[in-house]
Amino acid sequence: MRTTFINTLILEARQNPDIFLLCGDLGYSVLEPFASEFPDRFLNVGIAEQNMMQIAAGLALEGYKVFVYSIGNFPTLRCMEQIRYDVCYHNLDVKVVAVGAGYAYGPLSTSHHTTEDLAMLRSIPGMVVTAPSDPKEAEALTRYHCQYAGPGYLRINKAGEPILHKTAISVVAPQILPLLDRQDCETVVISTGAITESALSDIEENSLGWALWSMPFVNPVDRQGLIQLAKQYQTIITLEEHQLNAGAGSAIIETLMDAFASGELQTIPKVHRIAIPNTFQHVAGSQQWLRLKSGLKLSKS
Amino acid sequence: MHDTVQLALLIRQTCLTLCHTKNASHLGGAFSVADIMAVLYGHSLEHNPQQPRMPERDRLFYSKGHACTALYSALAHSGYFPVEQLLNEFTENGSFFTSHVNHHVPGVELSTGSLGHALGVAAGVTLAGERRHKDYRVYAILSDGELDEGSNWEAILFAGHHHLSRLTMVIDYNKIQSFGHVEDVLGLEPLADKLTAFGWAVAEVDGHDHEALKTVFSMATSQPLAVIAHTVKGKGVSFMENQLAWHYKSPKHDEYALALAELGGAQP
Ligand SMILES: Cc1ncc(C[n+]2csc(CCOP(=O)(O)OP(=O)(O)O)c2C)c(N)n1
Ligand SMILES: [Mg+2]
């Protein structure tokens, strides 16, 4: 996904002279093509993420569209106040790009486990929070962030993710996207991020017979799309590689409960949330191993 | 007490084997700090591997958590846990030996891996010791790249202001960070002058000279002490020295054999 991101950004930057890329001393063997083609629109600001976000805000105040690239928690949690106050409050065109979603950097431990970012970023007014499930979504969302002017977050996994969408997709914000669009079942899975790959294989390999949708926009969510699924299915299962509290599943529950309270939904389906059970992992592990250890798996019961 | 030169060799050999067998990164920064770790664990630190939490121990905070193999190896060769255990378990599923420093490993004071955290915590631990009239010293091992972080300069300002004379910061000044040379990315010079201006006592040493390191670590100062250790990233293996690529690469079979030969040969 990170090469999809950078390749897409290069294509966009050829059309749009305002695109600027900052990194926090990261991106070896990923960012070089951008840096060499657009040396005037690239800067390694050093290992100083809070300052990097402020520099981004300054560039954006002068009309640049700034992408800020680093690993997981560093361009997000490390500089939350800069994101909230400098970027979002002033509604600046700054896109935070974090690689290493969830347990993508599993063996590197908690410093690199990116498991609270969705919660924190989606709580900030005006922040468009996105998490692609596959390289096609990563490309579409990168293009989306290049078009849309305002604060955004792109949460990408790492490298080598399979393509899940068999057909071409076009992203109209904040639409949810079908992966297994089945009508003949009672359960729909709504999944966010690269773990959607596991959702798809869990459903297919265990013949669970469920529908599956990808939810790339965590803030704002696709209210109409979610209400439609709530009308259609009796059970919703949410899946994300993120803490249970305040993540994508929480966003779905909030949306549906509000629709129920306002009378827009007459009944409300059961929503089972599968997420990291509000715990840290204290040990090393591959992404796949840590996902399973955290119970991020679909099964019948 | 260990022969620190021998200990440094063992540390480098173990770092090399860990990065080779477990396909891990950050060997360059482990090699640059290996002599510093050997002198501290083999000579200067008051510590007891049988009692890692001994209250009167000196506290060592290892801020450059990515180069964890140097700390884990120093601890293993000092007797905190078996070297075999480290070699077997490093980065394995379910292991406490994560590839950034983990405080669940005996002898480790603080988990690190997000840069720019440990100095401030070390300053807090120093403050606690002073308030309780304890004798322990506190060491913080930093990389040069992480001096980009504002959090470090806040802690430097704090420690100078509060005369935290039991605090020693060692800067592994290997001149290279993740995506370029320090002087190109964000220059630190004149570093000694900056630290002096922030109220620190400053010593500049060759970070691979054990006698010089021993001398600075025994200095008594009325201010916090900054040891600017001039080092070589990848020190000890000719083809890794001063090469940014060895921040990332893990040695493959041939490279491993060559490197091990340069480090004295024997399989650790
Ligand atoms: C807050 C934070 N930002 C970014 C990183 C990613 N990162 C890991 S190591 C490193 C820099 C390595 O260079 P240096 O700090 O000089 O360490 P050394 O040369 O001793 O290996 C970076 C940017 C990080 N670990 N933490
Ligand atoms: Mg360095």
C-alpha cells in the first residue's frame, strides 16, 4: 500500500503543483522517486513530528496541499494537538499519512502498534479519517485526498497486501463498498482496513455465507449506507485492527443508535464488534499472530 | 568486572547473529553504541544481574530503542538472562524480546522505540532520587537523530535548570539517521555549545575508546553531564561502517560470515 500511495501521489503531483510531501526521517526505499522528481516539494524535516505538523500547517496556510508521512503513532498521537489545533481548527489542507496500521509492525512492539489512531483522529471535528482495505482503495483514497481540500488522515498498512476488489472502484466519500454483496443471508460484516483480507478469507474458507462490506471512511461514516445495511440484515459484525473503544465499530454503533433514536430506523440489528479488547500486546508477534491473539477473527458462534 | 573490550566484542557478535538469524534491522546503530554499553555494563554501572530491581542500582534508560540488540546483548552477556534464550526467542511470536526495547526483559527500565521519550523519564527518575536522597546515578543513552525531537530539548532544559547532577546523557553521535546524514537532515552543531548553554557539563570523547569512556563516566559534576560520544555507525565491520543501508539491512549468509570473521570469528 505504501508504494501504491507514493506512486499515486507522484501522478497527482505532476498535475497539481501545490502538492508537497514532508517526512519525519522515514521512507527509505519508498519516498525517493517523489523526492527526486519534485525536490522543491519534498522535505525530510527530521525526527520531529510535532514540528513537522506545524511546518505542514504553515505550508498549507500559504496554499500548499501537504502530505505528512511517517510511521503509525508518530504523525498521529505524537502530535495530536498540532493536528487538532493548528491543522483542523484552521481547516487546513494537510493529510496525515501513517504506515503500519494495527499490528503491521508486529515484532517491533507497542511503540509501533498503531491501535488507537482511529479513535483519536475521528474525534476531531473536520478530520476525514480513511483506512483502505486493499491497494485499490489505497489508490482511490489517495486520489480522494488529493481532490478534497481540508484535513485528512490516510491509514495504510505496509506492503504486499492482496487486491480484494475484483472490479474497478470509484470512491465517493464517504461510501461503504461491497465485497460480498449477498442478499440471501442475515449477517453482514463491515470491516475497516487491511484486516478485511482476513474477513474475506474467514468467510470464504469457513463457508460462513455472510455479506461483506468495506468501510474505508471512519469519519465521517456513510450514514445512509449503514442505515441501509441495518434495514437489510439482522446482525452486523464489525471488524477492525484497532482498540474496541471508540474505533470504527463504535462509529457504526453510534450512527445506528442515533438513527434508531431519531426514528429513522424502526428496529436495530445486533451489532457485534470485533476489535482489540482494549489491551496492549506486551510481546513480539507477526501481524497475523497478533491479530489472532487479539481475537480478530470471524467465526460462526 | 568484565574486560570491557572482550564484552564489546561479544555484544557485537550477538547483535550480528540476532539480526542475521531473525532478519532484524538496526545493526548500524547497535554497533556504534556497543563500546558504550560494554563500558557501562562491564565497568561503570552499579548493578546486579541477579537482582535487576536492586533499589540502589544505577538506572540506565536506553532511548534509541530500535537498536535494541545492543542493550539485550549487553544484558545477556552481563548475566541478566541466558544468551541462548535471547538468541532463540528474539522477535519470535509471544516473546518479550521484541525488536524495540521492552521493559518486560530483565534489566530494562523502560520500553522505548518511539524516539525522544527516555531522557525526560530519566530526568524524572533522577528528580525522584534527589528528593529521596538516594545515591543512584541515572544514564540516558540517546541517538544523534533523536536530538531532532523537541521533547529531548525540553528535558535538557529541565535537567540543566534543576541541576540534576546525577543524570548523565550519552549521545551516540554516529552522524547518520534514518533517511540521511545528520548534518544534511537537521544539523546539531555546535552541539557542545548548545548543551553548555542549556546548563550541562559537557565531555566529548571517542565513543569507541574504552579508557576515555571510563574516565568521563567517573567524572563528578555539579550539573547534569552530557557525554558526546563520537562514533561510527556500523563500527567493527568494515563494509557496514558509515553506511546508511545498514540501518535497515539484515546480514544474509555471506555477509554474516564475513562480518563474523571481522569480529573475531567464533560463533557466539
Ligand atoms: C518518534 C519516532 N519517529 C520516528 C521513528 C522511526 N525511526 C526509527 S530509528 C530512526 C532514526 C535512526 O537514526 P538515529 O536516531 O540517529 O539512531 P542510530 O543512528 O543510533 O541508529 C527513526 C527516524 C521512531 N522510532 N520514533
Ligand atoms: Mg544516528
